[in-house]
Amino acid sequence: MEPITTQEIKDIQGFLAVIYGDQALKWNINLKVLELFGELLKASDSCSRYMDMVPRPFYVGNAIKWVSKQARQAVIRHLKNGGKHYLLCLRGVGVKYKTAIYMASLGV
Amino acid sequence: MLKFIWLTIFVISSSANAACKGILYKESRDVFSSEYPVKEGLTIGNTLRLPKLIHEKEIIVDKGPVVIMQSGDSYISYRVIDKDEVEFIGSKKSPYNFFKSAFTKPEDIIECSFIDGIRGMKSRSYYDINNIEFYVHEMKESITIYLLSTEIDIVLEVTTKNIPREVVNNIMANTKVK
């Protein structure tokens, strides 16, 4: 896996903070957290009206290739460019993922 | 003492007025036994008492609040969802009303967004015991239960991993509103 940069960690924490509040700014960002974040992004059809998902080349099967820096950057770029309403909408589906993401950030 | 509790599982379906398609909960009939002695427990907000199911080496508590009891590759977590969290996600409803509406007849995009996350869970069932409603969702080795009651002002999310279903049933048989 290409190492997650400090900036990528801050970006992902920032996206999670939109969904979960400032407590997410302290969460440890690891591959499991990224995978769950990817599931969360794809989980809500109701919110998809706000944003298309990242291009298919950045997927393996149904999952985003988080191990690839290029894929991570594509997701981050996508969410930064107008993803605010999408992330706000994801607060609903985020309820279901909160425990899993929090525990993944703890390494449980 | 062996005490049997008969549970009826209701079918819940969406109505034509829902903002999105609702989800179905299995209709079946189970028998739960509360034969396990319940001496150790966990009290949430001085209103809800649950049996403690695993003898953990470590208890993790964090804001939220989240309580995690872990033993080897098994764990059980309890997460309180209060009115502040429901407001944060964009609903003015009480926790009970938000979840009840989302589970039965999602009325807006936030409730639909929440229920979208539930759709992928293969097994869904609903129980009403001791004035507590249990929405149970199973996926592989994980079980997620939402506990709702009109008598409490929070909703409790219980998540288990690698804990047998019959042991989880013990939660439902022995949880009470104080």
C-alpha cells in the first residue's frame, strides 16, 4: 500500500467530521477506516443525486482501491469539489457506520 | 428458573407515502429463554438495563458514548444515540420517532439515507418485548440491534461480532426499562 500522507489523513478526517462532527478529527485513519468510508460513500442511493461516484478505474469490483494513492486522491478531489451537500446527506447512513468506523480507528 | 418468552415478529412495510422504499422485517416466531442468570449488567442513562454477555478483559469507553467490551475476536459495543445526534444528522424528531419512522415509513432524505445503510443487511427481524422494540440486523458474524422505547429518550445501538445469536437473544429477553 502506498503510505497515506498527512494531508490525506487530514482530508479524510475532515470529510468524516462533516458526517460525524469534530470528534472525527481525532480518529486514526487506517486502511480499514478507508474501506468503511468507501462503503459509506456507496451505501446511500438516496444521496447519490448529490454526487456521482468516483470513476470506475479506481474501483476493484465494488470497492474503491484505497491502497492506491491515485485512487485516494481521486476520491478526495471529488469530495472537495462540491461534495459538501453529499457528505451532509450521508449523515443519515453514517449513523449505521459510526460504530464500525470508530472501532476500526481504534484498531479493534 | 426457566422462563420462556414468546415473541411475535411483525412484518413492516413501507406505505405509498414514504419518501423512499421502506424495508421488510421477517415474519417468524421464536422462543427465547432467559435461563441464564443475569447478575451482571450494564445500565444506560439510569433507564435501560442490559445483561453483560462476555467477561471482557478490557472495557473501552469514549464520547458518544460508546462502550466496547472485547474478548479475543469477540466484542459487543453499546452506543447511545441521543437527541443531539439526531439533530446533528438533520432531523428534529426525537430519537424514538426518527428511528421508528425510518424503519417503518421513511419520510425524508435523512431517514432514507439511514435506511439505505440497513438495506444490505441480509437478515432483519423485529421484536417487541417488555415495551422495548428491537430491530435486529445480521450480516455474517456481526449483529446490529437498535433498541427503541417510547419510555426512554435515547436509542441504543448494540453491535456484536462473533457472539452466537442465541446468546444475543439473551439481551432481548433480559433488557428492561427501569
